Amino acid sequence: MNAYIQQFIDAISPNICWNIYPEYIEGLTEQQLTQLAHAGDIEIHGEFKQWLLTFGKCSGGLFLAYDFKIYGVASTWQNYLEQCSDTEICRLEQLEDGLITKEQLDLKPLYIYTENETHHYYIFTKDPDLFVWFNDDGANMPIPMVNTGLRFNDFVKQKLSTLRCNPGVWLDKEEVLRFSCTYI
């Protein structure tokens, strides 16, 4: 197993209720990355590009659809782009709602992660450092984009380290693969 994949496996919490299946890890092709960049009006580079080239189709259970919305039952990249506040219309709504500034909008935000249904994490795809940004659209006063101070890979590893399961819950292999793969 290569060091890039191993760093994420090493970061995952021991408190998960499923096995990891590295043999199913599969990335997107360069052609698919080009299609994704065009469809989402984003730039794909750096750590995010490496992540997509490695885990874009299937993470083998490292990343599940519960938080990483790119994976899951009947998930496709087009569905992901449509559902994940990544269209120009959704970006403009965020601007109107005060969740994002015009300068941030110009950096092409891409939704990557959700927790607690209202905490949303993004990268600005034109940002060469790929810091992860956060907003909360469920608060009485919505919280605009705030820089977490974490670059993409560090953010992903931090989230992996905090995964927890409810006692008595165990996902079987079929469920893990269903929730950790996308279908392009």
C-alpha cells in the first residue's frame, strides 16, 4: 500500500464500526477530473487532485456518504455537484444569505463535508493552499465562511480521527462499499 493511502488509514479512529477494504480503493481518471472541473466550474489541483485520483470512485470504507456526500447509493459526480451547493445558483444564494463574500465566491467554493446537518465544509478550488472553510446555516444567525486553518489533507485526517459509532452497530462489507463508492 502506498504512503498516501496509508496516512489516511493511520488517521482513522479505532472506534469505527466497519472494516476498511483497501483493495476496493479506486480513483478518478484524468479525463474524469477534467469533466468534473468543467461541470462544477472548479479548479482541481494539489492535495484535492491527489485525493480524487486516489479515492474519487471508491474509498474502500475510509470515507462514507454520511459525511462525505460524494459517496453513496446511486451517487454520481453530477448528483454530487447538483446536491452540494456547487452550482452557480447555490453559490449566489450563499452570497445573498451572507454566508460567503464576493471575493470568496470568485475562488470557486466546493462543498466537501457535512456534520450535524448544518455544519458545512468547503474548499475554495482557486486557493493554491486548499484551506478548508466552514459555515453553519442552521444557527439563529447563520455563520459566514470561516477558515478552519486546516489544509485539505489535514482536515480529512482530523475528521477520520473523530469518527464514532453507536454501540452495537456494525456495517457489513456490502454496506461499507455501498456508502463509500460513487458511480460515474
